[in-house]
Amino acid sequence: MLKLLDGPQTLGRGRIFWSCFLAVLACALIYPLFADSYDVGNFAYFLIWIFMALGLCLMWGYGGMLSFGQTFFFGIAGYGYGVLAINMGGGTTTIAALVLSVVVAMIAAGILGYFMIWGGISGIFFGIVTLSTTLVLAFFLGQTAGPEWHIGAARLNGFNGMKGMDPLTVGSFDIEGSALYYLMIALIVVVYIALRMLVNSSVGNVIVATRENPQRAEMLGYDVRKYQLLTFVIGSGLAGLSGALYTSWGQFITPSSIGLPAAAMPIVWVAFSGRNDLTATLVGSFLLLFGFQTITVYSQQAALVLMGVLLLATVMLAPQGFVLGMGKLVVDWWSRRRRRDEAPALADTARLQSDET
Amino acid sequence: MALVDVKGVSKRFGGLTAVSGVDLTVNAGEVHCLIGPNGAGKSTLFKLIVGLYPPTTGSIFFDSVDITAERPYARVQRGMSIKMQAPSVFKELPVRQNIQVALQERLSGAEREAEEERLLTLLNLAEDSSKLAGALSHGQQQWLEIGMALALQPQLLLLDEPTAGMSPEETHKTGELIKSFNAGGMTVLVVEHDMAFVRQVAQRVTVLHLGKIFARGSLQAILEDEKVAEIYLGKTHAH
């Protein structure tokens, strides 16, 4: 099983990579001991979005399916969490609400994905259909301001959004602040490791082969539609996880979390980071979210313009992604250095052997 | 015993009838070549057999099972293996990973690794195994795809112009490779233009012309058929 952590589909392997990984993880774990609670809460907030980025990386970078509708599943699970948490009575049932809302998002992905993939929709049309679906949901939720729009005790509230749900709670302990931060870190580690193992497994081999040449993959006996649907459901489930965590974090959700600007964000994060690699996406999305959050404090418009500029720069200068490109440069530099270091050592060994003879 | 039985198959694209009422039988254990001039409908018939096109009329049987409505992957799972006309490999993946994807359903662990090495050596690709498949020469890509098709250990190997773009030496080697697999019991259906290659491998030949069966028989009978030479090479060459 552990062999799957290092494989051809993921950049970074071996002792040095995993040492760096553990060092970063250790820094993340001790961060709340030194930071104030506001900053820790902020960190927890932008870690929430990492799941959506990793899900899109799986679908787009590994599976070749550019979904412009990740916020559709984000919204379904976000609103789903609200509806369930309010109607189930809060408290520990919020954990069940979190799980169920992600399951609902995955079922929605299964239905939408089935019709798209079995209907032969691919390429740019995949993006168009998913974006349209997202916009339909955002517009629908926007017109639910009246009191007649409710599910049980949960009012949808139109553009003002749904509020009043409990945060994640175990017994009488609310998972907020540092506790939420540690939950985010734990979930990110689990999801990252699980995705690495998935893409380096035989299933991952087929997912990547389908991205490269679906007809050839089918000619090897694989029903590529099932692999595409699996990828779509997992990626959408991760977007759903972000949505449910977002609602539990802020105890509100509005249609603007689903609309066009929100839907474009994951594309920018993943494109800038490097869609073909999970680690690049994890690191790049984290940096972008941190930067975006920092700039937003001064001007939200400036942050949005920066995102647009970054997307243009990525498309024109580094279509494979800036972070992935830099990662590859570091790996190449390291490999060259090792070869250079090994060459004199080999020459010395050869000279010693010839001296002995 | 018939392994593939094509019964009354036609394929129309709008007003164009590419294949018309074709009956074709490929017996188990033979190397059967499908030849004909350009536009004869060979590749269309090939795609009908592998399931890339649904026939307008007629039925296709594999090992006595009606597979007419089955998708290509289901036909492959029944024991077919396919090499398309243009090299169809996973260009952005390493050569070894291409072979792995083909092998992983049948073998795992050390057995798979051993088979990988055997196939890479057989195809002269061992030294290039870590290269991206897209960086291989045209001929090497053809061999890689043949290797991927062989990795499935099929009952029936379907090859659409397997030697296109190969040098005469590579073509001859490919022919010998096909003969060795046929000697091991594999049935092979080849669509091919190159008559030297057909002479090297074929046991039975079917000639298509204008979407219909023009002639069929043993290699010798087809080679001696003046009408075949006439449609295939043109009248001036036939006399």
C-alpha cells in the first residue's frame, strides 16, 4: 500500500521529499501555539478551500475533465449541511450532517456525471455544462427570499443566505478556532495521502490513460466511462466537503459562494499551481488563498484583479502551472547536482580499481 | 471453427455506402488478411468488427456470441485485441507505463514486472522504457501499440495496417512476430496494403472492392486471381 505513495503520477518521492513533508506538517501543527486565535481561524478558513482545489486537480489534471462547476457541489453540500444541521437539531448530529451533505453532493455528481459522460460530453462542452448547472443553482437560490422557500425549519433566504445552523460540534464542544484548524490539517493530510495512493494505483493508471487517449484505453478493455464517473464523483465530493466545512465554519452560506466569480476561483488556483500534480496544487492553492486573503483585507477588487492577472500569466507563460514548473526545476537541479557529485566519485573508484590492478 | 462471423453487414454514412452486405468468416487459429484498393471499405469493416461503428444492417458474432450491440471494451474483454491504423498510444506517459496499463488487469506484482520486461525486450523498447511514448519514432510507436495489444493475450488480434511507416526490416520483423504468435494459437485479422507483408503472413485472404467482397480464398489462390490483380493494381499492371 505504502508503495503507492511514490509513483509516476506524483512529483516528489523518496526520503528528502517525505522529510520536507513532515517538516511542513510539524510547522503546521505547532503554528497555533505561536499565533493568535484570529490568525488561526483565518488559516482554518482558507484551508477549507484546499479540498475543492485537490478535487479539481484530480478531475482536470489527472482525468482530463475541466469542470467549471465545482461550486455547484460546494453549494449543494454547503446548503445541505445547513438544512440538515438545522433540522436534525444541532449538537453532535452536525457530524452526521457534514457526512450526509457530502454524500448528497456525491449523489448529485453521480447523476449529473452519468448524463454527461454517458451522453458523450467532453472537452470544452464539459466545462460549459458544469458552469451552466452552477449558474442555474446560484440563480435559483437567489430567488428564494420568500418565507415559502424553506426545507423544514431551514429558510433559504435568497441572496441574504441561509444562517442559524450550528458549527461542527461533539457533545458540548464546538469545533472552532484551533480545533477546527487541527481538523482541517488532519483532513488535508488524509485526503492528500489518499489521492496520492489513488492516482498511483492501477485505477489511477487508467484515469491518466483515459485523459491521454480514451479510445485506446477502451481498446484495452476498460469501460472508461466508469473511471471518468468515479473521478468526477470523488472530485465533486471534495468540493462538497469544502462547502459543508465552509457553512459549519461561518454558520451561513449565500448564493454568491456558488456564482460565476466563485466558480472561476478553483480554476485559477489549480491552473496557477499545476493541474497535473497534487502536491503542486496543494502548495499553490495554499499560497494563492493566503495571498488572496491578505489582499482582500485591503481591497477585494484588487484581489480579484490579481487572480485574473495570474490566470492570464499562467495561460501565456506557464500553461502547466507556475508551482509545478518551479517544482520540476528544483527536481532537475537536484538530479543534475547528484549526477555531478557522483561522477567524480565514480571516477575515483575507477582510478583506484585500475591502480590496484 | 469460426471465431469471427460477420453476417450481411452494411454501413452507410448519409448517402455513401462504405460497406455493403459483407459476409466474412475468420477461423480460429488462422492469419486472415483483408486487402483491397483505397476506399474499398477495409478500415470501415475493421471498425465495425471492433465496435467503433455500429452497423446499419447485419450482425457480428464472436465465438458464436452476437456482439453487434456491444461497445469496444466489452469485445476486448471477450478476447479481442486491437491495434489501430495510426499509432494510438498514451503519448504523455512513459513507454513502460503504456505496457503496464495494458497488463495490469491480467497480471500483478512480480509476474507483471517480468512480463513487462519480456514485452519491452521483444519489441526492442527496453532501452527507451522511461521515455515518453510520444518521443518514440513512428515505427517504435507502432510496435509499442502492437505490444499493448499482445499484452492482453487475446484470442483474436486485430491489426489495422500494422506496418504503416515502418522500414522494410521493421516490416519483416513485425511479420515474423505475428507468425510466432499465430504459431502459439492466436488468431490474427490484418488489414494491410503492403502485399509483400501479406505474402509473408497470410494464410487466407479476403479482397474488398467498393464495399463488397470481391474475392476470398487461400493466399495462393488470391495471388493467382487475375481479376484481383486488375482491381488492385490496375488493368495495365495485370496484363
